[in-house]
Amino acid sequence: MKLDVQSMTVVEKLEAMEMLWDDLCRNAGELESPAWHEKILQAREEQLRQGKDKFEDWDQAKTDIWKSIS
């Protein structure tokens, strides 16, 4: 299956990305994380410990994104 990304609206592209992400999450056990990913996660954890970063609620972030493009 090939998507005609050029003709898709921003909303359609975001919906497609969300469907792909949901499917990848359902099959997460089959995926192996690359080595560079661990380094990034460690750096981000350090930023959290130092108070230089914070978490945001994912559902709220998605709602904010949808509002900004609607």
C-alpha cells in the first residue's frame, strides 16, 4: 500500500501517523531499540533530574495539537 502523502491534508497526515504509531505500540515487543536511543534517554533523564525539563500529559498535548490545526 502506498499513501499519496502530497495530496493529504495536515489532518489526514496526523491521523495516519497516529494510526501507524498505535499499530507500532501494539507490536512493541517485536521492535528493538537502537543504541543511540539509550543515550538520548539518559540525557533526557539527566535534564529531568536537574530540573531543566518536564513531562507533559500526552492526551493534553494531542488535544493542543488538534486545536492548533483546526
